[in-house]
Amino acid sequence: MTKMTVGWKEEAKLLELNIDPIKVKVDTGAKTSSLHAFDIESFEKDGTSYVKFKTCPYKRHPKTIVECESEVIDYRKITSSNGQTQLRYVIRTPITIGGTTWDIDITLADRKKMRYKMLLGREAMHNILVSPHKAYIQSD
């Protein structure tokens, strides 16, 4: 399989969550991918755990809110870069960068104070190479 090259930041689509596009920081220091989420509520549907949440994926448009719903596939203890540990919901959804789409696991976290509303962690990078001195390679 040929690996796609990405820059340290890229635009991505999370079409099952109705997010198109979102600026993503490609973070080789993070194990797990993370998406900004708030008003998170869990519920059951047909015996399966789901989560509904809101996100504001566009830093320059803070009033644009997207409501999402997804199956919960796991709960994970995540230690953030500031050393705090949280138990977070994990969802699985397709991501599209450039012309390539693959499934990734994403934790839901409050990232409102962060520059990027989404991090792409190492677990989601099995098919990509990172060129850390470039940005938006797949957007060109």
C-alpha cells in the first residue's frame, strides 16, 4: 500500500458527523485522535451505547455548531499534554484527507481553548507519512 504524505496540519472531512471541512493538527506526539465536543450525552439505542454531542469545528466561525451522534466503541483514560487524566468516550468514524478515506477512533474532549479543534494521533496514521515542515499538502 502506498502511503499518503500529509503536512503538520491538513483539512479533513468527517462526513458521517456532517463536518466538512475541519482543520486538523497532525500530532505524532498524541497516541489517540481527539475532537472538540461539548454537551455530551450518552444514550442507548437497540441495546447499543451511543453518544450525542455538539462541536464547533471552525475556529473562525465560533457560532457554527454541528450536532453529532455516533456509536460509542470504547471508553479510554487519556492523559493530556498538561498531565491531566480523563475518561473519554471513543467513537469510530471515517476521515477523508485528500482523496483517501479510512476509519479512525476519536476521543471526545473539550478543546475550545485549543487552536485546532481536532488532533490526528498516531493510531490513525498507519497509512500516512508526515512532512513536518509543510502544511496542507493534500489541499494543494
